[in-house]
Amino acid sequence: MLINNEWTEYELIDASRGMKYERWGTYYLLRPDPQIIWNNGNLMEKYYGKIDAIYHRSNKGGGNWENLRSIPSSWSIQYKNLTFHIKQMGFKHTGLFPEQAVNWDYMIQKIQNSNREIKVLNLFAYTGGATVACLSAGASVTHVDSSRGMVDWCKENVNSSGYSDGPIRYLVDDVVKFVQREIRRGNHYDAIVMDPPSYGRGVNGEVWDIEKDLDYLVELCCELLSDQPLFFLINSYTTGLSSEVMKNLLEVHMPKRFGGIFSCGEIGLPITNSHLVLPCGIYGRWEEYE
């Protein structure tokens, strides 16, 4: 499991009975997480008076935030030289997955060590954690997501991190249709990263189902690779899918002429007050030989 220990402005403090207690800058949030099936005490009681907001799940799906103290509509936290805007979203999210810092560090290192110009394609790009990381390493990035709100949020993160003049394209588009058009245009990329949802809808209502559609998308993306690709990274939070599945998809479709190394595994966050680790997702990765 890949674990990041380099955060200073984010901390997973404790986890118990389906809830996690986190510090996001100067604000302390209590949020649900289905992986936390162990009992390590009642977090509401343990941290009474030290919780700024709680997300309550609804039996009918979704839920709502209860702010126990005054919280701004948006605030910022930093990871190294990257700055991200945090907001309380529906369905418990904050607009950032801090465990992804292990992948940001990986991409930054690969790009910087390549000693050449790198074009990155970020698909299902959300609020742009990977986009900002790749820009910071000197790459040009094409950022694609079907949600206008997420793309606008990415622009906020890019601007806050100081890369507003960087080489980036923002596109609100259906990922599969965009990739098909890029193939027809003859465009190519040196690195591809994607974080496909379990289910979703494109700009014009296109239905996405990871179990039915991811194989085809990976196959298409392999046609977009340059003659000297650097990496191809797939992240997933889909329950029930193994990291080995992500690696298998890459092994099936990556052109054999590239050689390279395949790997996969879990990513997680250390829990400060219990010395446990919270599993947070999986990845599959192809990278060129160094």
C-alpha cells in the first residue's frame, strides 16, 4: 500500500464506527467512510467541542452538513507548493482526496526526471489535483471533465497554485467522445491519468458504467500515446474492483513495443491517533523503463 506522510495542512486524526475525524487546515470535520468498520470509541464524545462540522448520512441517500461552528464557504490548504480550495459539497466530499498526494508526487518525479517536454491528458479530472501537480512539474495538461463546476474549481486551484499562465486546456466534455475526437485529430500524449467514477453521465447525458466502459476507454487511450510515453495511471474508488483489474486492463491494451513496467496496489492514509491505516482506493500503473 502506498501511504503519504508528507501532509502538514491535512490530517486524518482518528477513525471509528464508520466515521473519520480530520483536520483540513484549521477546520475539523467528521465524515462517514464505509471502510471504517472497527470500533475505536465514539468520535463525537472523544472530540466533543473540537468538531467544526459533521456530515450526516440520510437513510434515503445523500445527506447534509451540520456546521457546529462558523465555516467559510471556501478555504485553502497547501500540499508542498500546491494550493487547493476546500468546500463542503453534497455527499460528504470536500473537493480533494488527500490520499492522492502519493500519485501527485509520483507524477511530478516522473515528469521532472524525464528531461523533456511532457504532454499530460487528465480524464475525469475532477477539481484538478493531478492537473496542478503535473503543471508544477513543467508539463502541459489537457484537463477533461463532464462537470462545468468541477472544471471551474480546477481553475481556482490552478490560479491559487500560481500556474494560471501555464500550458493548460480546460474542457467540459464527455471523456469517451473527447478521446475519440482526439484520435481522429491525430493528437498524442506522453502521459495519461484517469480517475473514472463507478457511474456517471456526460455533458449530453451519456451514461458511464465503469464495468462496461472502462476497458474500451483504456483501449482508445492507448491510441493517443506518443512514440515515447512516460506513464499511464488509472485510479479507482469503485467498491469490489481489485487493483489487479486496473493492471490487467493496462497489460491487455498497452502496445507491446513500449515495454515498460506494470504495477498496482492500494493507497491509504495514516491515522494519527491509532497508528492504523485507512484504505482509500486503488491504482494500476504502466511506466516506461528508467
